[in-house]
Amino acid sequence: MRSVDLSHVTWRKSSYSNADGGQCLEVADGLPLVPVRDSKVPDGPALVFPAAAWAAFVDGIK
């Protein structure tokens, strides 16, 4: 498995996140892959998806 350097990306929190500490996630845009992480654990692991797979997931939950 190849490692992806995410040290330079800008993370964007879900618009559904709130100050009450709901179940939040963050994504980073502008890459050929879409990294996703738990916003409550920013130093934790990130899942990385191909952009087309992430787009299909988002379209499926709309």
C-alpha cells in the first residue's frame, strides 16, 4: 500500500457539523484522491478514496 502525504492539504469540515460535537468528518479537496478523516481526531488516520468513488458516494446519499 502506498502512503499519501496529507501534511499540505487544507481540510474542510462538513456543513452538518456543529458546536455540540456531533459526528463530524472533514475532507480535503483539490487532489486526485479524496482524503476523509474524523474532525475530532485530526491527528488520526484518514481514509483515502478515488475521486470518482467519493463522488458516487456523495451522489448516493443526497
